[in-house]
Amino acid sequence: MAVASLALSQQLLCFSDPKIRAKSRPWFPQRATLLNSQKKAHIFIVSCSSSQTSQPPEADVQNAESCVNLGLSLFSKGRVKDALVQFETALSLGPNPVEAQAALYNKACCHAYIGEAKKAADCLRTALRDYNLKFGTILNDPDLASLRASPEFKELQEEARLGGEDIGYSFRRDLKLISEVQAPFRGIRRFFYVAFSAAAGISLFFTVPRLILAIKGGDGAPDIWETVGNAGINIGGIIVLVALFFWDNKKEEEQLEQISRNETLSRLPLRLSTNRIVELVQLRDTVRPVILAGKKETVSSAIQKAERFRTELLRRGVLLVPVIWGEGRAPQVEKKGFGVSTKAAAAALPSIGEDFEKRAQSITAKSKLKAEIRFRAEVVSPEEWERWIRDQQEAEGVTPGEDVYIILRLDGRVRRSGKGMPDWSQILQELPPMEALLSKLER
């Protein structure tokens, strides 16, 4: 666990070892920095004076900043409950917004580690609503992997997607930006729906008095059937246009939900055959993952059948990703320090809306990664994988927990899914070889 660095008046980050690697922990998560090395770090923030002296986190200075720093130090040593006390103390000492955000976020990490998902979600909800925490930070942090696999996180993510209680304004804004790119004419359609509805309403406003006169009859009264026809056209037009407006809104919400699931999917970790751990987004444009989710015997049988077509499937970039129901385990945590091990630690990724394409690797890095990819990968944090698959099943109208397969495109989106295990001969016909033109267009 670490603190993201930002210049804040005359504050700076001080490290116990200049070669130490630190994972980002948010004081200002939207501008987090990541330092690469071989060890975990004990990081604390101190105020710098003209004498250039520093104060260790263990010093008995009762203010919010020192309590957060001491809590981080205790957390890195595995003393979770003691760290939790320090973060709670920091919140009681009148912290500024930066200190409050850090205390709440790191308190949530403590609760997540000891299995208190509801308390962790409550801390994050407050940080999102009151202290401008970026939701992408929560999605990126391996220390919160256990929370992300819980129902409480699903509720929190749904609130953020809908913008509920203002906790997810930035998250929803980023989702809408992606949605507008995928459906660029939705805004224009809505404008015409509103404009034509208004025109029909104005016309109806003037038609109603004429209809009353036509019903009363008398000299100079308008023709009743013509007037009724005009009113009917206006009323029908308003009903149709309003229905189209709400239908478009519903489609947008479904699209935002799908984009949110795709964002979650892109951050799920895999272990390659070389024991290297990567996030799914790093394999984009390189492979077509085929997720096989089900009972152990069913998935094993599907993998054995795939072996018969191994050469041709590899030509099409297929990477098997088996997920066994019920085999999810809590994330493994080192006794000193938190999160995935040094070999497993991946660079923190920016939130969606913040140069999404930077999450993909360079051409050179991709070529090296491609050499490590074999026919099959192993899921890391299977609880998160299971949760995503169950959400996808609910969206597709499939009973959660059934055996399913999900084929992804080269760009990381879902190509198609089905119940049971796939027909590999059919997949060979469906997927073009990697060097084919259709594969290049898919990228």
C-alpha cells in the first residue's frame, strides 16, 4: 500500500529506500505516479522546511497527516487493525480534503483485507461523494480485489454508473463519452424527438379550441372530422416521439452498463504460461480470449476437445481462459505489504476517459508479450472473474451459474456467448486467421 505523489505547497514523498517500488495509493489518485523496483515501500509524507529535516511516521504528532502516514507504515508491516485505528483517528482530527480522501480510501483497503466488504464500500462511497475520489482508482487497485468480488461492490458500481448521490459523476461522464463515440447520432435523434414533440404540442394547443367549436357546431364552425383528424395526428405524433425518446434513453443505459462491464473485464488479471501476470487489456489486438466457465469436469472436457484443433485455433489467436465455478479464493497477500506479489504486480492504469489507449502496450512490448502467450492462461483473482461472468449472464438473460462460454474480439469486446461449451469446429469457421484482412479490421 502506498501514497500517490503530488506537489502540494511544500509537501513531498519520502522513501525509506530510493530503489523501492511503490503501488499507487490515492492522495490525488487522478495524478498518481508509479515507481518501479523490486521491494515494497514504507512511504510517508512530511512537510519540508528550510532546514530540510524529515520526521518519521512513528513520531507522536497528533494530526491527520501524521496519522495517515503512520497508518500506511503499519499497513505495510501487516498490522491491519492498528492501521485501521490510525486512519479512523485521522478522520477525527479535522483533516483537509486530501487527508480525508487518503484516510477513507486506505481505511476501505483495511476493511476489504479483513473481509468487511460493507464497511469498505461505505468508506469508498463517502470518498467518492465528498472528496472527489476517482472510481477508476478503485477498479485499478489489487488491494481491493476481494471487495470487487462482493455484492457490495456491485451496488457501489451501479450507483456510480447511474450517478446516484453524486458518487459517480466523473465515472458516468467517462462512460457517456465512450457511449457517444459508439453511438454518435443519439444526441441528434433526441434533439429531433424533442423538437417535433414540441411542434406537435403547439399544434395541438391550437387544435383543441377548434375541436370544441366543431363539436358545438353552428355557423362558421370548422369541419369536425378534419379537426378530429388533425388532433389525432398531433396526439399520435407526441406519443410516438415520446416513446422513441424513452426507448433511446433505455438503450443508452443498457449501453452504459455494457461499457461498464467491458471496463471491468479489461482489468481482470491472467497468468500466462511463463508465469507472468497481465491484465486482459494488455492482450488486446494480440489474442481472442475464449472464456470457459462451468463445472470442473465440463471445462476440462472442453479443453481436451480444443486440443484436437490446437494448431488451427492458435492461427486464429484463440487463448483459452478456464473459470471453474466455486474455486474462487481470496487474493493472496504477503505478510509484509499488501496486494499481489512483486512478480504479479502490474502497473496502475489510468481511469477510463484518461487516455484509454495508453493502457495498451507499445508495439515492441506487444511483440515480446506475444512470444509468452500460449494456448491457455490461468485466471488470477477468480472471484472477480466469476462475478463478471455472472453479471454478463444476467445481462444476456441466462441463469447465473450455468455453464457458458464467451468469445472476445481482438479489441476486447464480447463477440458472442452461449450456453454449455463451444463447438470448436464451428469456431474455426467463424473466426478468421490472425493474418486475414477481417482480423486486421477487427483490431
